[in-house]
Amino acid sequence: MSDAPDNNGHRARLRRRLFEGGPDALQDHELVEYLLALAIPRRDTKPLAKALLKEFGGIAGVLTADAERLARVSGMGETSVAALKAAHAAALRLTRAQVTEQPVLSNWQALLDYLRADMAHHAIERVRVLHLNSKNLLIRDELMNEGSVDEAPVYVREVIRRAIDLGSSAIILVHNHPSGDPSPSRADIEITRQVIEAGKRLNIAVHDHIVIGSGGHVSLRAQGLI
């Protein structure tokens, strides 16, 4: 005898709680379970949801994991991976919209929320540059490079050349530490100082270098390192 009716009833209860109670009404495993159920409706998705949360260390890790890593988990197929990545994409667009609506320097927390949602749980190190206009509005958010689990190269000349191409008045450097510890390395500090010096000659300001990790973030500017 099929257990589909029981699954349907359970999902209806989850749906009702979500509608009536808002974003905090469901636990993390219930949110992931319901997302998976949209992709694989004839299956009990609770065990798979719990397996994903255990594998990736929580809902943030699940949603930010890349498609290949998700697909390697037993029970995950293309449609279930797509359901999770669509949820992540929607969350990023929401947080990014909050960043672009006003000058970045007066909306710092929204910027940090956006960067953490996008970068905190990446398995490899990635370097991004945020390009700002003369009013400190975000005009471009670009991935400049990616590398291994502990290093991604930053090339001063490429960063400055791209800022010139875009007509940027200022930039913010960002990279993640897959280890989870956002403490900047000596190399992080040195390359930032090199970019600052190169930018000065062309009147391009470097507002900050932010290091993101699952354990938090560090602003080199706030730490007095630049």
C-alpha cells in the first residue's frame, strides 16, 4: 500500500504552518524537506533533508553548496539539486537588491549579509571585487578569480585595469576562507596594500578588503590593517 497519502497530509501541514507562521514557522530540516518534496513528490524527503544538513553543516551550507557536491549525496538527482539551487538564487537576489538600493557604505550590514549568504560556505577560495561609482553605489560585482581550498590568486594589475574599464571610483575586495576562519593572512594584508597603492595613482579608492568565513567576517579596514 502506498504511503503517498500520509506524505501528502504531512506536507499539507508543513505548508499550512509556513503560510500561517511565516519564515520561522518551520525548522531547518522541514524547509529543506519541503523544497525537496517539490522536486520528488512521491518520496518521503525527511531522511534526505536530514542527511544533507548533516553533510553540509546546516541549511546555509546546503543552499550554498555547488551543484556537483549536492549531486554526490545519495538520493539527490538533478531536479532536487535544482530545487535547492533555485531557493539559494532567490535568497541571493533578495539580499543583493537590498545592497543595490542605497550607497554601500551606509548599508554595510546588508552588504555583509549578502556576502555571507553567497560566500561563507564555498569549498574553494574565491576572490570578488565590488565596483562602486562616485556615489558609492554598486555598479558591478565580479568574480575575479578562484583557486583551491586555501588560496586564490589576486593580480593587482587585473584588479586596477578592470576598475578603469568600468569607470569605478572605488572598489571593495572580498574573498572567502573555506576553513571557516576569516582571519586575514599576511598575504591578504600585503596584496590589499599593493592594490591601494596602485589605485591611488589613478584616483581609485579601496574602501576595504572583507574576508568571509562560516565563522564570521573580518574587515581589514575595521581591524586597522590597511
